[in-house]
Amino acid sequence: MWLLTGGLLLAMVAAVCPVRASEYRQLPPAPPTALSDDWLIHDAARNRLIFYLPGYHQPAHAYYQWVRLNHRQAFPLSFAAQPGLSIFIDNQLVFTAKTAATYSLDLAQLLPAQLAAGTHLLAVWQPDGSPALASFSGVSASSASVGQAKVRAEQAQPRLPRPQGQNVYLGFLLVLGLSYGAVRSAYQPGLARIFQIEELFGGGSDQQAFLAKPAFSLLNLLLVLLFALSFALLLTAIHTDLQNLPLLRRFFDVPETAIVARVVLYTAVITVFIFGKYVYLGVMGYIFGLQPLVNIQYREFLRTTLLGGLFLPLVLLLYLSLNSSYPRTVAWAASAVIGIVLVGTVLRVARTLHQHASLLNLHLFAYLCATEVLPLLVLLKLIVFTY
């Protein structure tokens, strides 16, 4: 009886208020209001944009992304760029990087005046390589601060890298100091012989005996590792975008915020470079017929490099102390110290070679240029002048 009464009531309600079947409609995609980690590339065969899958697609020169821009709402963007990197909005050029640096700008201010607010296609193009996509970061325009919105297109300047994680650097410096102390306690005579400054500028029999000793020993291996660590710390603190070099990024992909990983990476690269130079000198000595000079040259290169590396922890400590007050000045000063160490090593090696064979000999001068001057110019370009 109750079931019959309930059925009649439902039938009466359905007759008075007919129920309409709801049709399923897919919701449109939400308009992008911030920079995403997903990028698009152009599929030339089908003439359309497709999602870029790292490891599946080959690296491209241009990457795309849909963003929502409004002239009245800030859209701050930070990225690391190599010279020539260009940014387009709806196929209109709005920014080109003149130097390798980390930039900060506001896409809302770069939006051309004739383009209305709404969804626009952002394109990043690197003519001679691939953009560092991992370095691109942005925040939602609605949450941007008023101060960040005042960056104009004509005022877009490189953002000075500030040392992040100073406790990490200080911890590494503490480990570096303790390691030098332990090596000094275990190898005091040999360490004093290497770091004796007055002998460095001498030319007596003791000097010749020192250069004739084997270049590879446990003491030299430990000192090279400590030098590489101190040099890596300074490079990580000063040049936070060194990882964005195309050649280095092709083999290693370390985030900018991973300080420990970057220090370990640079330490390994510097160590391999120092010991790999002996192989390079051996090959060039065989080509030029100057094999007797290889061991002397490498021994002098090793000693001068290690002696100059003693000043790097002090430079890093001063950089961390003064960077907040004088960022540009201390950055240039630290880069100048690196340049002095590199140039001073080449000059000292040239002086030692000149004592064994005159550099006025064109054959020896060409050998010196191939083994010392050319690598020096490459290092100065990558480490000092590029940044």
C-alpha cells in the first residue's frame, strides 16, 4: 500500500515538473595564468604545436607556451639566457638577450600595445642552441607584487646572482680548512716545498730538482681535489648560470638551486681538467717533438695552480660577506682574482720553459701557444668575460 502511494506521488510530480535529461559537455581548458613546466614544439609535418617530451623529442631551437597576459596585471618572468635568446609574443619580438646572464622582466609590460588582454602564444627561441627551459620560472599575475610590476621592457637588465644557501658555502669552507690542516699535518715537508713562495721565483739547483720529480703522487692528488673544491665553490657562488652553458648542459643537467650538486659537479670537472691536461701536454709534446719538456711544464703548472688556489677560499669568504652591500663590485673583483690566477699560471709556466729553451724559438713559442695560451683564452671566455 505504501509503495503504491509513493509511486503515484512520483508520477504526479513528474507530470507537473517534467525532468529534462542533462547533456554532458566537456569543460573548456582553464586559461593559463602562470608559466607552466610543460612546453610545446612545432610539428612541421602536421603543422601544429605538440607537447615537448624530454628524452623523446630532439631538443629544438624554439619552444612555445600559452599564457594569459593583461596590461594591468604583472607577469614576472625569470630565466637564464645565452646571447641571442629571443622572446616572442604572438610572433612579435619583444626581448633579445645581449649577454649571457640571468634576466628578470615583466611579460605584461612587454605585451605590445595593439594586442588585447587575453591568451597569447609565448615563444622562446635560441638561434644557436636550445633555451635553458629549466631556468624559466614565473608566478601568477594576480599574486605578483606591485614592485615587480614596474620592470619595463627597456629596463630589462641582467639579474645579479646572489649567493643562496650561505650556510652551505660556509660548511664547505669549514671542510676545506680542516682538510688543508689535515694534509699539512700528514705531509708537512712536501707541502712546504710546494707552497714556498721564494722558491717559486728562484732558479737554483733546488728548483731544478723539484721540477724533475714525478708530477703524480698522493699529496698532489689531495691538493688537486682541495683546489678543485675551492675553485668550484667560488664559481658556484659567482656564476649561478654557468650550468646553462650549452656544452655543459648537454652532458649535465643540475638545477640552479642544487648548490651541493653543482659544487660536486664543478669539482669533478676541474679535477678531470687538471689531470687531463697532462695527457694533452703529452700529445702536443709528441707532435712538436718536445717530450722532455712535458713533465717540467706540467709540474710547474701544477705547483703554480695549487699556490694560487690558496687565495680562493679567502676570496669566497670576502664575496659572501660583501655581496649584499656591493654585489657588482665584489663579483668583478672575484672574477678578476680568477683571471689573475689563470694568467699568472701561464706566465709562470712560460718563464720556466724559457729557462730550458728560449721562447724566441718559433717552434717552442708555437708549442706554448698551443698548450697554454689557447686553453687560457677559452677559460677566460667561459669563466670571466662571458659573465
